[in-house]
Amino acid sequence: MASTYKLVYFNGRGRAELPRLVLAQAGIRYTDRRIEVEEWKDLKPDMPFGQLPVLYVKGAVLHQSLTIARFLAFETGLAGKTSMEQAQACSIVESIHDLVMIGPRFRNSEEVKKQKEKDLFEALPTFINYMERFLGDREWMVGTSVTWADLCLQNFVLWLKELRPEALKTSPKLQAVCNRVEALPNIAAWLKNRPQTMF
């Protein structure tokens, strides 16, 4: 039986990893099409808005990574149990994305990377404070069970730790959320078996 979803992105984690984590947690079979950089020139004209990732679903196509992840979260029951939880999960993901946009990019020059990393870690303490206040005494970022907001946090923190291993040492509460995510059987299996890539 053919899979319903086909996700197309470069051979890396990057902007496609959150959709992959949602699909992994949901136990959904899909086609994970990874293209090499040298293939991109020929494929780009056929992509919506000339961008990756894209998700093909039953003849339709979606672009923009957060839109794809949000769609999959709703499709798989990971968006939140109520409309308020769903909105809160979206707000957490967008807040994380705002901070990601401050940080370094794969194709930045070394000088630009250093400055962007500096900017990111200068903004991090304020971000952690807001996130901890929002989390409160809950085990998950939103509601009483895992949502795509928790998956997004875990993915973000792993990226931070690649830049600086001590990145979250001041926030055991947020680290505990990430630990819970990584202990989920489907996520643990994905993290163990996913392709090892440069980014």
C-alpha cells in the first residue's frame, strides 16, 4: 500500500525535521525524499514558490515548513485537544521559530555565523524565562499530553546543543520536557535510526 504523504527536502534535518518528528510520533508511514544540493537546480522550478520542504498529500501539495508541520499535527492528533490548546501549541512553535531565525544558517559565512550565534545566545535567557513561565508545573508544554510544540522544543534544543552543549543547563524544567519527548518509543526509534547528516 502506497504511503499517503511524500515529504521532499534536502538531505538534512533543517526545516523538514519537525514534520518528520510529527510523522514519527504518530507512527505514520511516508516517503522521505531527500535530495542532494546538486539536484536542486533542476527541481527548483517545479517546487511551489521555489522552496523546500514540500509535502505531497493525495495530489495536493503544501509548502512552508511550519504549515506542513501544523497540518500533520492536526491530521495525527498532535495539535492539542481543544481549540485553546491548539492555539497555544501554535504560539509556542512560532515563538521557537522566532528564536531560530536569529541564529546561524548553514550557508552563512563563518563571520556571520559567529555573530548570529552570539545574538542567539544573548536572546536565549529571556526566551527560557518566558518558556518556563508558560510551562508552569505541567509535564508538557501544552495540556496534559505531548503535542507538536513539545516535539518542536526538543528539536530546537538539540540544535542549540550542537552549537553549545551547555545550552540548556540553566533550565532543568525545559530539559525535562525534552527528555520526555526523547523517551517516547517512536521518537527514540527515530532519533536512533534517522540518517546522520551535516545539518
